[in-house]
Amino acid sequence: MSNSQAARRRGLLLVISSPSGAGKTSLSRRLISEHPDLTLSVSATTRTPRPGEADGREYWFVTAAAFRAMVADEAFLEWAEVHEHAYGSPRAPIMRHLEDGRDVLFDIDWQGAQAIARSAPEDTVRVFILPPTMADLARRLHARAQDPEDVIARRLGRARGEIAHWREYDYVIVNDDFDLAYAQLSSIYHAERLRRVRNPWIARVVQSLLDEA
């Protein structure tokens, strides 16, 4: 797509959800690394950083008081409390990206996906990532070595409730083979970018063709 075409298209909101450990973050990072028009929405959160995380990269780490002030100012496109912490997607930069023809990716839970779809139903594409088995999900959570055993147990306990929302999504991918799952996610993204409603410039091309007839 040329730069002039990109400027005339409307961006999309690509929402990716999964139980913790099913692979949504790894898939999201690869998709962003290979698509310069795709921007990650960096959420604000009240949880503390994990090892290796940086403020403004994985999340904006804020106090509970600061988060409440942002909620009061309606500064979030969506926000929710998950795993005893609050998460929210800042509204203003997201809407600017859409108007500029850039796509925004959300690595969020099903609650956030619901809220974004309600706020921008025509712009939102939802993808749910499933683990092949619950045993595999447990293995992945232990392999990350980021959380203590009690946190892992709570995440596994919540996974079934999260998976129960799969019907709310436009697409569902089973992440049994990472490369295959990524190929499927990439195909979804490319197809959604080509939707007629996101490319109003096509109408002028069609009119030009008809005028030549």
C-alpha cells in the first residue's frame, strides 16, 4: 500500500486475548515486529513490574490513586480490574492512530475486549488464542518462572472462566504450533486491513474507472 493510500484508510483495533500463558503476548510481539503500520497500545496498570519490564514499554505503571483519577477524567477507552490489579487503555492516542490510518493492537483480557468492541464496534477485530490443553497451559506458566506458585494456581483457576468467552470473538486460534498460529494471525490481520469499509479511497478509484468507460 502506498503512503497516500495509507493516509486515506482508517485504522483498525486488533484485540488479542487468551488465558495467561497461552501465547498472546509472543504472537502480538512478532506481528508488531513484522508490520510497521501496527502499533501496540500500551496500557496503564496498577500492578508492579515483572523482571525485565520497563515503564512505557510493556505498561505504564501507575499508582492506584493516579489510575482512579484517569478513570474519573474518562481518559480510558476501556479499563478493568483483573487479577487484583487495574488495567486501562488510554483513549486519546488510540483514536489519533485510527484517524491517521494506523492500526492498534491490544494484548488484553476478555473484559477489555468487550469494552473496546462496545466503544468502537466498526473498528474492532477480536482474536482469541487457546492453548491446546490445560496441562500445556500449566507447563507454560511454570516455564516462564515469573510468578510464585500461588499466583500460577490462581491463573489456572481463572483460565476456564476466560476460555468460556471464546464465542465473543471474531476468530479463534489454537496455539499448538507457534509458527502456524502466527501465520493464521497474520492472515487475519491482512484480510481485515483490506475490508472495503476501512479503505474509502477505493470508491474514488472505482469512480475514475467508470468515468473512463
